[in-house]
Amino acid sequence: MRSEPPREPLLRLRGVTKLYEAGAGRVVGLSDVDLEIGAGEFVAVMGPSGSGKSTLMNILGCLDVPTSGTYEIKGTSVAGLSSDHLSELRNREIGFVFQVFHLLPRYTALRNVELPLIYAGVPREERARRALEELRAVGLEDRKGHLTNELSGGQKQRVAIARALVNKPSLLLADEPTGNLDTRSGEELMEILAGLNASGVTVVLVTHDPVLARRAHRTVYIVDGRLVSVERFREIRG
Amino acid sequence: MTRINFVEVAFDSLRINRLRSALTMLGVIIGVAAVILLVSLGQGTKNYVEEQFAGLGSNILIVTPGKIETKGGPPIIGSARHKLTLNDSRILEKKGYLFAGVAPVVFGTAEVRYQNRSRNISVLGVTPAFQDVRNLHVEIGSFLGEADVESRRRVCVLGRTVKRELFGNANALGQTVKVAGTLFRVVGIMEKKGISLAIDIDDLVFVPVRTAQELFDIDGLFEILISVRNTNDLDSGKELATSLLKRAHNRNEDFTITNQAAILSSLYTILDTLTYVLGGIAAISLLVGGIGIMNIMLVTVKERTNEIGIRKAVGARNRDILLQFLFESTALATAGGIAGILAGVAGAWALKLLVPKLPVSIPAWSILLSFTFSAFVGVFFGVYPAKKAASLNPIEALRYE
């Protein structure tokens, strides 16, 4: 679906460090992270809470920029981009699926899915058409007129996936997407993600659940802001 | 490619939060309605006064006895040391080449009785010139004539109200009434005129000026009314009258000449100022309404932090958020302004129905001004909350619950 030249990964992090100013001193969010993710990959990021998972996710999702090191998407560095440029980058390249859904309540499912297209400047009719297409893909065409606060958790997360994919991003970033779902809805959601990946979408799944991580092509482990080997990870977790 | 429809986004948001939108608008609605209503009230007052003075004409000079040192008003009653006389009036009439008419007036109150009905009424002693100078005319019969004045005849002309009160529907012409115990023959009935200068013109009795002097036992005059031929000659007419009367009074300026138009114009200035002051006070409430918008928008930004985070995550730029919130506040203020105009106009109409005497009128400028002001208020008080919303950090905004 998305053809990348060989040897040129979709995402590339080199020595990425993120520091936070917090009260008295600095808190290390990420420390010297090197990571490459190719187009079409399905990568799981695992780590205990406070390990830097969210920081990594924010940087991958262009919600935040590294303190030092470089992060490139399709060979373009995000360093020094203004917040407006980052917004455009998110709009074009990244689709988010959050644990707490982050849908606009009191807006219809269709309106929610349209949201990225509004900011992409897509005309109204085309917007509605593409959003409906995307809702159909997650099996919620008949719920397009429902307000999102009327939907079940599983349905909400499927709306969120439709929204994430509506502008054909390069990367789908899912942050504990099953965290607020029951087991069955969680299973269904993982099926959808796997299916999307099979059809060519690059997926990065942030989770602390090894069962979910097993669905990915590969898993990176993060502890105290550093990427570690699986052995080291198991050692630390005991 | 950046054809962001922030208008659509803003309207979506306003529609979804109908109650909040309506309550926010209320402040502006009340403010604008108050501006329009109060300005209309001020304008109505001015119209009322104008109507009252309209019959008087703008070409009138009023000569009253006595001189006061401070300028700008008629002398206090009873302060006159030297009287105005019919002779003065005659001099003005004979030598006042700028004057269309000179009308000496004697004023008193007397009991007027017909059969068993009696009333206490103001009695004016006048000459035939009074008709044209004050623009008051007889409807039935005739007005007082020169001969009536010279011979001190006991004839009278009744105002409409007096006629109705004393005679009802019966014919009054040729009947005799008792004025302060003296018999007077009714020679005419005045046309209906209404209230002017807080005096009910219809509730007067007119008698020849000399007869009135005799009746009230006075030899002076209450005032002399002069109508000037040409309105442009009001000032020179005043000078002429002054020099003529000074000569007649041994060079003493023991009288006062008032230019009615000048007093009116300063009165109108006061009334205009009153209108502006009322409008200004109302504008303060509009300002408060604007602050209400800012207040709600600030609360809204806080409350919708998560929404802002979501919008930014999916690609909204700072400018998109800024314009959305700015447009929301402007739309609220403008819609509130329009609703306020409707409410204000409706209120002014209601006032007109309730108080028919007050000719309430809505000046177009008050509508234009309050609308512009409310739109301005929306932009002005929307900028700060909108900037605040736009500058939110998306990560923190997403985390906010």
C-alpha cells in the first residue's frame, strides 16, 4: 500500500533524549533511544508504567519533540518544527487510538471521524463520504448518526480507529487501545489492528500486556527511558 | 489546501451547547435591548418637549418685566420694579418694522361660572394680534376685536375644555358667563389645540386685554409676545425691541427679552445629552454582557480542554483553535446583539402603547451603534480565551479530564 524505498525506514529515532523540567530538577523521560520502524511493520512497545512509554508515544506521534537526538518521519526531521507544522504532520502522517478513546462527546460518530479531514481542508461532501467509508470498514456504518457518548466501549474504539485512518496516515499509533475494553471487545479490536496491518498499515502498539504484544511482528522493551533487550526486561520485571 | 471551515466548527459547537450559548447571549441581549430602550426613551422625551413647543413657533421673542443680572432665563415673578404697559406694546407695534405681530398679554386666574357650574381657570387678557402670534385660532364665532379691546367690552372666547365643562353639548355662543363675578358674553370658541408648554390651551378663557386689566385691577402686562417676520432676524429683532423699550423706559433696561428658539435649542442640547447619558449607562450593561461572554468562554476553554487536545492531536493548528473560539464568541455576541435589537424595539413599542403621550422613537444610530458595539465586544472579549485555548499544549490537554 505504501511503498517506501528499501533501507529507508518509515520512522527513525537516533539518540533521542527527552528531559522534563519538574520542580527542583529534571526528569528523564527518554534516554538515548535508537529505533527504526519500517513501513508495514507491526511493533509493540512494552514497559511498566513510568518507563517512558508515553513519552516515546508522544514523540512518535509528533505531539512532542525530543530534547536532543533526531526523529525522522520518511526521512524528514521533526526537529525545529513549529507547533503548527507538527499539527500538519500529525494530520497527514499519524492516526491516534487512545486508551480513553478521546472522542468528542455529543458529536455524532460520523462527525468524529470527519475531524482530521476538517483540518486537512477537505470539502464537506468528500469529508462525509470518506468518513462513512472508514466507518463502514470498522463495521459501524449504521451508527454514523449516533452520538459517541451513546456508544459502547468497543464501538467507541472502532470509531477512534476510523478517525485515525480517515486521512490515510503512514502510522497508526495505538496507546493501550484495549485498556478500557472487556475481553471480547479487546479481542475484536486486536483483530481489526492485525487486519489493518495485514493490509499494509504500519502499527505501533503501546501496551503492558505481553499477550497483546505477541500479536506484533516484534516488540521493543523500555525501562527507565531506555530500550532494553527482552532478557534484561524479564530480569527487571522479575 | 488550508481551507479550514472554522465557521462550521464553531457553529457545531454552539449548537451542541445550546443552553450555555443562550445564557451567554442573554447578557448581550439585555445590554443591547437596554441601550435601544433607554435611547428611545431619551429621544421620546425630546420629541415630547419638541411637540410641546411646536405650537409656539420658532420666531417668538418674549418680553417680560424686570431685569435679572444673570443671563439666560426669565426673571423671577414679582421681581419686577418697572412694569410693561400697553403703551410699550403699542410702541413695539408701531416702530418694530421687523415684527409680524405684537401681542400684549395679561394673565390671571378667576372663577368662571355658567348657571350652577363653575371652574377656576386661567384667564388671558389679549389683543386680536394674539391669534396670529401664538398661532391659535377661533373655531366658532369670532375672536376678540380691536373695538372689544378699546371699549373694554365684557366679551370672552372660551377654550374647548372650558366650553365642554360649562356648557356640555349646548350652544355657548351668545350666552353669558360670570368671570370673577362679572358677566361676560361668549363671542367665540377656540379650536382644539391640546397641551403646550404644560399649559392646557383648551382650558383657557380669553378676554380683551384692557378688560382683563380692569378685572384683575392691574395696569401692567404679564408679558409681550413678539413674532418676528423672518427667523433670521431674531437677534436684530431682539436688539430693536430692546432699544425701543429702553427709549420708552428712560434708558432703563428694566425688562427681559427672551429668544424662545435659543432657550429651546439649549434645552434640546440638554435632552440630547440626557439621551447619550442614558445610552452610556445602558452601554455599561452591554460591557458587562461582554465580560460575561469572556467569563463563559474562559470556563469553556477550561471545560473543553480535552476537546482542544483531541482537535490538536488530529491536526488542528493553533490558528484553527483560535479562530474557532473567536468565532464562537463573536457569533454569540452578534446573535445576542440581533436578539437584543429585537427585544429593545419590542420594548420601545410596548412603552409607546403603555404611555401614548410619550412619542417614543428609536433612532437608527442606536441600533447600528449597539449592534456594532456588541460585535466588537464579542471579538474583544473573545480574543483572550481564544488565545488561551490555542496555546494549550496538546499532551497536557489530552491528559486533562
